[in-house]
Amino acid sequence: MIIKKFQGKTEAEAVETAKKELGNNVVIMNVRSVKSKGIFSFLKPQLTEVTVALEEETEQRIIPVKREEIKRAEIKKEEVKPDSSVIEEKLDNLHTLLEQQLQRPEEGGDSEFTEEEDSEMERFMKLLYNTMLENEVDEKYANQIIDEIEKMNKPGMPFDYALANVYQKMVLKFGKPRQIEASEKGPKVIFFVGPTGVGKTTTIAKIASKFRVEEGKKLALLTADTYRIAAAEQLRTYASILEVPFRVIYTSEEVEKALKDFKEYDFILLDTAGHSHRNEAQKDNLKDFIHSVDDLAEKEVFLVLSATTKYADLVSIADAYSVMTDYKLIFTKLDETTALGNLLNLKLHTGADLSYVTCGQNVPDDIENFNPQKTVKQLLGGRKK
């Protein structure tokens, strides 16, 4: 694996330099601002430095090192963005635990790890494995990741390289996030689906606020949630604040009419009723709504799920919606859980792109684009003790 830093006036410029030298398959591991060097550095603007990783196609020779030369991966606070401080503290906890495990003297047969049983690298991999399980990464996927990394490990490989390999593999497994983009022609219809209680309506309001206030897009809000009057009124209130059209719709024909009425708009955001994914009648009705625009407009479907839902239920929900349509994933309530393993679990189970995450009730602030690097750091950092 190649790990290298590049600088530029902007992040985009630094990444472009990296791609020119190493190719398009580089993975961004870190971004930070750095001061210009030189006698007149105080007169120069700050630069952006990106750290990238590239998995080499050919095997690289690694010089064996002694135990006392093995250093833990140091992720210094000055090398990360300020808002990553909590994540870096969690990674520090992981490294501290690693050092304690490696330096622990033999304690007899009751010791969890012994020199006879495991090499230092095996202990390290077990520690990473247990950390992923603690963060509720499903055992199947944790085993898969560890197996892939162990095949890449070479004798004498320093732990920082092993950790970088794990980090890169997990970032690649998440893939590139996919946010909502405008259609080239006509309005794009965005359907938000999912079970009750996950925060669909509030999530729609956050996305609508971003489009309307920050980007000046023209949009309309529709709701097909005729089961919960409160949800419809909540969306009506947001529409009034944003000064955008709002409608309650009951049939797929009314979706088609909305397309004609708002043909000059950028987006039509449609809230759907939350219901049991086992209710076949409701599923059929929702499927009719979603496919009513197939030949009329470009559409996207977002399955909104809570990060607090247990994995078995998430799988059942995701599978039920997969029968209806393709979708992208939005996870809510990240502020209500300390373990984010389900984000990786469901990504690997469904293959669906992740788009947004929410972490509170404030509109429009408590939403952000899904960040694979940040999430992987949390998964590898363990819970904050």
C-alpha cells in the first residue's frame, strides 16, 4: 500500500495532483489545512493537504522490523479537521489498548493472548476484530474484513500499515456517497420511504431547506401519508415556512397531475406513509405510487432507516423494499446510538448507496452528507469509555 500526502490551494486541487501521480483509485484518508513554509510564509495563504492511500497491484517488499521498532499508528490531532477530535480520541483509545495488549506479560493459561498462541500481528487483528464487534459490525462482515487483511499482511509488517489496510478496505466497502442531484430536464421526483418513527418527515424538511435556502432551488412538497394527520400538518408547516407548494395526494394519478403542474420545478419531494413492511396491501399501494412516474420523469427513492434499529429488523425492512424498487439509504438518529456498525452491515447486505445521515431534530442543521472516512474511524475507534 502507498500512503502519500499532497498539497494544493484547495482540497480539489490536492486530490487532482494525487490522482495524476497515483491514478484515480486513490482513497482519501485525511484532509487538513497547513501553513505555507518559508521566510515570508505569513504573507501566503494556507494550503490544503490530503493524505491518500493506494493499494498496489503488485506485492511490495517489506523490511522486517524488531518488536521494539514497531510503532503504533499515530493520528495526530493537528492532522485532522477540528470536528474530528472525538473520533481521533476514540482511535487513540484503540492504540492505547493495543499497546497494553502487546506489553502485557504472560499470566498463565487464563491470559486472553499468549506468546505461544498468537503473534503480535494476530493479537492486533483480534483487537480490531473485537472493536468492530463492539461497534455492532455483524460477525460475518467483520470476519470477511479480517480475512481480506490477513491475506495482505506480510511478516514484520508494522501495525500502522495493517491499520491503514483495514481503514482503506472499509472505506472502499462503503463506496462513494450519492446525494440528490437535479435532473437535466424537468423536475426530479424524490420518494422517501421507510417504517414509521424513523423521522422521514423531518428528514424531508431538512433536505428541502438545504435546496431552497442554500441552493435556491424550486421545489414542491407532497405527502401520501394520509394515515397520520400530524405528519401531513408538519410538512405543511415546513412548506409554508419555505414558501413552497404543498399537497396531500391520495392516488398515483394525483402524482402525475403534480408533475404537470410543477413541470418548471427542480424537485418534487414526496413523503410516503410509514407502515409495516409485512402489510402486503400497503406495499402494493406504495409500489403503485413509486412506479407511477416511471415513463414521465426522472426519480429517486430513498429508504430512511434509524441507526438504532437492530440489524435483523433492518434486514427484514430492506429486503421488503428491495422487492418494490431500487433505493439509496438515509440513516437517522445517529445521535441516539454509540455504535454505527449497522451502516456498514446494511450497505454490504443491500449494495445500496448511502446518501445522508441525520443526528438530531433541528431543521435544517442536523443533517449531513454521509462521510465514509469519518464513519470508518468511528468503527475502528471503539466506544468512548
